[in-house]
Amino acid sequence: MAAIKISSKVEESVWEDLRRFAKETDRSISGLLTQAIRDYIRRQRVRPEVVTHLERSMSDNEELGRLLAE
């Protein structure tokens, strides 16, 4: 897969932690950043079936939700 060059700012202490971790694990900073971004996106994205289930559950339990809110 083609790689692109990016530019960003991070706290100096975080950058130093990343550099040390890359060295300790014999991995590249680029590889670590790529994996970190991939993992972050995967964790933050909500699968459509989860949203559908949540909406159905909220609809099915609307009265209970109202009672709990009181």
C-alpha cells in the first residue's frame, strides 16, 4: 500500500515516549503511528448493526426510559 507523508504536532514528552518505544521494540515510528491510527479508528467507529440494535432497544424500552428519568 502506498504511504503518504503527513505533518502534525505532538507534545514533546509523547514524541520522546514514542521514539523510546520504537527503539525498545525495534519498530519504526512510521509503523507504530500507522498501527496506532488504525487501532484508534477501529475503536472509535460504531458498527451500523450496533447503532440499529441500540435504536431498537431504546424504542422498545421507551416507557422504561421515561420512568428511569424521573
